[in-house]
Amino acid sequence: MSNIVNLDYTSRIPIYEQIVNQIERYVALGILKPGEQIASIREMALSLGINPNTVKKAYSILDTKKIIQMYSTKGTFIANHVDLVVEEKIKDLEEKIRELIKELQDLGCTKEKIKKDLF
């Protein structure tokens, strides 16, 4: 699992956020499936060459978002009900798109120009 996470050390996006974003994306794409075990905090940190506390922060966020479930004796797994989480993420992204389109319109872009330039 850890080898599918690719970090951009030059990015302004914090490393823990990059991990969260990539795992969310892989779940949404079906690359990581419900019930699938992923690397432990220590394994992930070692393979990426980063501090375990960074991975711990990412995993804590993913756990709070109910994307993963962590068990102290068994390991870390993709949550079984992750479909609902993916639907929620899609709704959030759609809302962000609507906000950006509104902002473009407020700046004087017409719907036709937005469609032409973006689609």
C-alpha cells in the first residue's frame, strides 16, 4: 500500500494532507477496497522516509472521516461503509465547483465562456 502513495516534497500541501488526499482518491477510484488492510503507521513512515507522527496525523484524519478503521492489535483497514464517504466527498467537490463558477461569473465570465474554456 505505501508504495502507491507518492509525495511531492516541493508542494505547499503538507505531507500529511497529501497522504489523506491520495488515500481518499484511491478509495474513490476503487484501488483501495473496503476491508483491505493498509500499511501500519510505522511501515508507511519507513517506506516514505518521513516521521511516523506525520503518518499518524494523516491516519487520524482518515479515521475521523471514517475512511479507515484502526485496530491496535489487527492493523489499519479501509472502512466497510466507505461508499457513503465517497458520496459525501463528491457532494463537497460539486459544491466547490459551483462556488468557483459563481466566482468566475462575479468576475464577469459568462456561462458560455466558462463552458467553452473548461469543457
